[in-house]
Amino acid sequence: MNAPRVCTAAVLRGTGDLRIEDLEIPDLGFGQVLVKVRYSGVCRSQLMEFRGLRGNDRWLPHLFGHEGFGEVIEVGQGVTKVATGDNVVMGWIAGSGVDAPGTQFRSGDGTVVNAGPITTFSNFTVASENRLTRAPSGLAPDVAVLYGCALLTGAGIVLNEMNAPQNARIGVLGLGGVGLSALMTLISMGFNMMRKLWLMMREMKKFRNVGSQLFVFLQARSKVVMVRESMLLTRLFLKHRFLIAHSNCWSGRHSNYTALPKH
């Protein structure tokens, strides 16, 4: 397909001011790639930006979104990692390839709209080469989008941050994209899946009227309890390290999990 010169995007104009606008797509710079966005995830960090909870936002107005799946439409000079027609995962973690800077779009009223090295809340986006990874053949698009943030964040918390002893009680709060990814990683490290499923089904009924969010408590030797959110219950059950992953959206590493020390 011919490279488009206009895209439709969600533009954050100010705190709580999100508008759908048509924007002029700039010419690609060195190391930049034009991608047709087919799927995008929504991370809690974007909700925080929208609500003005991440401090002074000096880049307004701007695009956002940092996890997606799409098709390469055009590549700029210096790009060798992907080619036109490739299906790619878009993510916020910098990988191999050119580390291209952000870009600037222009709205119909002439306003300059900023964008970082990766944005995904639009039908077309300009991305840095090192924020793209060619998707394996056969990977479903609605699964591939999770590799942009949720799977990497959930698994990364367990593999790189948790550092819990074998006899630790581990809590996963919330079973959204990040929570499920953390849970699957924990299971892959030796927890008994069948035992968990049985206990989760039983305990979910027992605690269905307490609080608003789901807990999964994992302990060595496959002891699992699923309950509703309650700080009292967390202190009763969790004696070592505590891991939090929000369930209502896919969360970013920098703002939405906490590993508490032993207490």
C-alpha cells in the first residue's frame, strides 16, 4: 500500500482532555518506521498521564500508548531490522536497532503534536526501529500485543525483581495482563497448576463478598488461596514478599507493582 500522509490518533491536549484528531504524518527520519497499528494495549501509565498523575507534562499536546501490534508500511534510512510488510510487536523496552528520537505530527489547526519513540493510540504511527520486533509467524495479533508490555512486565517482575526464597508466600493481586503473566511465570517455576485451579474455584466462592479485587496467594508446596481484596487478609496470609499487579488494565513496570520486604 502507498504510505499514508494522514493518521487518526488520540491526542492528549491537557489533563483529562483527550481528543480524536486527524494528524499530518511527517517524513520518516533516520531509524524510523511507519507502522499500521492493528491492536493496541492500554497501560495504567496512560491512564495516569490522562489524569495528570505523573507530574508536569511538558510534552503536551502529545500522543501516547506503548504496546501494540501492526504491519510495517514504510522504513526510513538506516533501518535493517524490519522491512515493509513485516508484522511487528511494538513495545516500550528498547531492543536492537536504531534508537531514533521521537517525532512531531501536525494537527489540522497547525498545532505541533509530540510523539515519543513509540506510540500506539492511532491507526498509523511512527516508531523507532529499536521499539519494534518482528512477530513470529502464526502468533495471533490479539496475543502478540501482550508482548509489548504486559507479558514482559509480569514475567520480568518475577524473574528480575522478586528474588524471593523458596518458602516465601507470594501474592499476585489482580489477574489482568500483568497479573496473569506473573502467575504463569510462577507456575512455570514449579507450582502445581491442578492444585491451584481447584483451590481457586473453591475459595473464590468463600470470599466473594469481601472487597473488590481478586487475590491469588501462592505458597511453596502448591498452597493457593484466592480471595477478594482486603489489607487485613494480606497481612494474615503474606509473611514474606508481596507482589502487586493491577487487574483492570495492563500496567507499566515503573508505576504499578510493589514488592514489599519481609515483615
